[in-house]
Amino acid sequence: MTETRLNGAATVDGAVRVPGDKSISHRALILGALIRGRSYIGNLSPAADVAATAQVLRDCGGSVRPFGDGRVSLDGAGPGISLSSPSAPLDCANSGTTMRLVSGALAAHDLIATLDGDHSLQRRPMERVAAPLRAMGAEVTTLDGHAPMQVRGTAAPLGVVHHLKVASAQVKSAILLAGLNAQGPTVIHEPQPTRDHTERLLRACAADLEADGVSVTLRPTRLEPFGLRVPGDISSAAFFMALAAARPGWRVRCLGIGLNPGRTGILEVLTAMGARVEVEEGPMAADVEPQGDVVVTGAPLHGVTLEAAMVPRCIDEIPVIAVVATQAEGRTEIRGAGELRHKESDRVAQIVAGLRILGVSVEERPDGLTIEGPARLRPGRLDAAGDHRLAMAWAVAASLIDPAEEACVIDGADVVAVSYPGFFEDLAALTS
Ligand code: S3P
């Protein structure tokens, strides 16, 4: 296991261009591999998760050709005919998005495939995606609700009205991918709005799709290939924005990041805590996704309450929100976030354990946590727990310790490659 030693930062100042958005990259790869004709992607995320999606598509006969610098060309034959049975189990590695979204695409092809992944992925819930795909006519089996998951798809899936119990963009997207060549309309009702990257890209490809925030209706039509330059990943930029927010006078400019309203909860949370957040919207990326620069300047912060409705809009940022909350005056409560227990690790339990090591007073609840601030963080040994977002949240915490103190040690921080391989280099550039 790697050991990463990190001292507190004296200052944070500068501009950073984080890599392409991971969520959008997965979707662009899958849709490009399905849609008839040649699609192009620029600024594809270099995340290991995204590489897993590209490889899994190739293993199913998909044509995914990188040509350097994050550029990729894809040639599909059309939904229902682009993919075929792989010769071995598909390795989704650590990536829940790969497993769930690809299972949707596979369910709408006449093939049989097994999707598997690492130990972390094998403990994540898969019935939430298996059940709706079964309703559409695919045969899907899981091992007690977990991977390995076997999909025997059908090239003629049924149009079904789905009422989802969990607010999950991954499940919604899997169903939409399975619905592209369904026999009738696919309708999805969500309990809360979630990121709509799949819907936006489908609309850009001329899909017949109506959405009103919590319901989506998709009617199969012929889709057009697309060209998309992926904006920067706001979930990666969030670590630097949170770090800059935590100290008056610290400042970061994040260039060209995605500003999809389903993802911008972090900007609202930091603003509510008292940080200065300036958004300079740029031109839409290929008329599909809003993007622009965001400047965050630190200020004295105060605690906030994060309610369930906000959670899907900042689900992946909660570990770093918890870290920044340690520097805020008063109590920060995170509620309705039980989904965090089903991510790459049990993030509620891991955040609580790590914050206690740093000397923070924190209370764990089944659906969230309460943090008392401000705390003077003390150095310690933190565990990334095989979870990329925890590794980066602990790096932010370590950076907030008095530079005169000892370094923090993060065990297993190389897991950042799952979403952001260059994270430590970019952090060093901003703090030096
Ligand atoms: C994602 C959706 C979220 C998020 C994950 C990526 C996506 O998961 O946590 O990192 O790309 O659709 P859920 O949809 O399961 O909440």
C-alpha cells in the first residue's frame, strides 16, 4: 500500500484546469459506441473508471479509438446491434458507473455477458439496476444483489414505466440506454432530480426525449452521431474549491468546469458557508453542457445544514464538504445522505473515523453526520479505504493543518487515479 505524506499548505493561490468530467465521459463513450455513424469526443476524462468503460465496450465489439490528447472516435452500428457477447467476464474495475450504465446498454442487445469488478464494486447494490432491466425483458441475475451480474439481453426490450425508489442518475441512465431501441416509450419517475447528462447528450443526438426534472419520457427514434468536448470535472475541482474556501484570502480559479445544475450543489454549499464563489459562464460545450470558470475565495465560514434534496446535487462532494465544515464556526449537519454508505466505501463511517483521527468532534447517524467546528486539525494517519474521493478529501484536510506541524500520512492515496490521476501534482502547484 502506498503512503503519501502531506504537510499543511502555507497558502492556496492559482488557476487549475482539472481533467474532463468523468460522468459525461462514460456517457459519451457508451452512446458513441451505440449510435450509428462516427461520433467524436474531446477532453475525455483520464480516470481509470472511464478507461474501464472504454475497455468493456471494446470487449463487447464496440469501436472505441483513442487518437491522443483525450480525443476519441467511435463508430456504432445502432442501438440493439452495436454490441455482442464478450468472450470473458467484463472487468468494470472500481467503477459503479461502468457496471450500471453498461448493463443498461447490454440489456438491449441480443447477447450474454457477465459484469464483475473489484472488491469495493462487488459490495455495491446492483438490484436497483437489475430489477428495472428485468422489467424491460432482459434476464439479469446478481449474487445476492451484488456483482458478478449476468445480463442476457434482448434486441427488442419492452417500453416500461418505472418508478424509482432511489434517486440515482446511474439507474436512470441505464434504463434510458436500454430504452433506446425499446418497443414503446420508456418513462422514468425519480424521487428527486439527479444529474441529467444522459438526457442532454441524447437530445443533442436528436432523441425524442421529454424531461421535467423528476420524470423522463424517451421514445425510440433514429439517433445522430455527435461531437462533444467534455468540460472539466466539477467533482474534481471541488477539492480545490473547498480548500481555498477554508481560509480567508486563499483563492483558486477553476477553468472550464462543467456547470450542469445537477452537479453545482458544491458551489451553493460553499456560498452558504460564507465563501465567495464567482461563476463566469462560458459558451455551452457543443450546445449540450453548461461550463465556465469558477473563482472561489476563502472567508470566515459558518456551519450549514445540508438537507436530503441537496444531496444528489453534491453527492460526490460530501467527503470534502465534511472536511471544510471542520473549519466553519458552529454545527454542520448532513442529512438524508444514507446513499453515501453505498459508494466506493461506506463514506459516512469513513469520514467520521478520519475526522476523529484529525481531532474533530463528529457524530455519526444512519443517514449522515454532524460536525462541530471550528477545529484545529492535528496530524495523523488517514486511510483512503480504497476510495478515491476519500483520498482527495484527506489530502485537503492535511493541507489545512498548520504547516509547522508534522505531516499527515494517507494510506493508499494512489487510488486517486480512479477519477483524477494528476490530483497530487495539481494540488502541489496550487499550494507551492
Ligand atoms: C454518477 C452518479 C452518482 C455519483 C457517481 C456518478 C453518474 O451515483 O455518485 O459518482 O455518473 O451517474 P448515483 O447515481 O448512484 O447516485
